[in-house]
Amino acid sequence: MKAEVINPFLESARHVIEQVIQVSPSTGNLGVKEIGYMENHIWIQIGMTGQMNGDIVFGIQEQVALQMVSVMMGGYVITEMDEMGQSAISELGNMISGNASTILSNQGVSVDITPPKVMKSDSTSSLIQKKALCIPLRMEGIGELDIQVMIS
């Protein structure tokens, strides 16, 4: 897997987070990570087909996701990841991936994305354990969002 594959997702995530969460994220170190079960985490999984195939997974600690959803809901405090919260965080993943697929299209790479699938740490049996190219985005005062790309 080439490191350049993650760049459209990184660019898109920065832009969407700045617009929706109203914070400018900083980028952590790029690395390869084993994707798997982590307590108190939420994952947003989006499939990609076309000239690139695989999955993009956004990994977020549940407390960070709750803060992000609260901002998305106009400051309304969210204390648990209910159906509305899952819908909001799912839409964030959809926006990032949709923008990234547009960036790829502008580079001449034709791809389609699947609807986002939100998984909590208690339902990760469908999260296949494999290695991913990973880069964290750090949002000051909120926490981190990991972009994990498993694309061939």
C-alpha cells in the first residue's frame, strides 16, 4: 500500500473538521497499525470500489466522538452515543470520504464509496483485523481521530 493513498482522506478530513467541528486539526505521524478491538471506541467504516478497492476506517474514542457530535448539534451536550449521535458521526465519515473521492476523481482515479457503517467497541466482530495505513488527526481540546486506510 502506498502512503499517497491516505493523502486525499487527510486533506478532506482536515477541511471537513475545520468546517463542521470548527477546529484546525494537526497531523500526527503516519504509520502502519493493526486494526482491532479497542475498548470505548467507535469506528466508522466506509468501503471503496473502482480503481481503488478496500476500506477506510475512522477510529475515535467514544468520549471524543461525543464531543464532536455535541459541536455538530450546535453545542447540545451529548452524554451517550444514541441513534442520533451515531447518525451524526456517520455523516461526518460520509462527508470526509465523499470529499476524498472527489479529490481522487479530480486526480483521474474513479472510485465509489459505500454508505458508512458505525461500529461501537462492543460490536466490533465485523471489524476485520488487518493492517492499515494510519494517521491521527489531533483536535485541540477534543482529542484524536485516526484515519485508517486499507486500500489496494
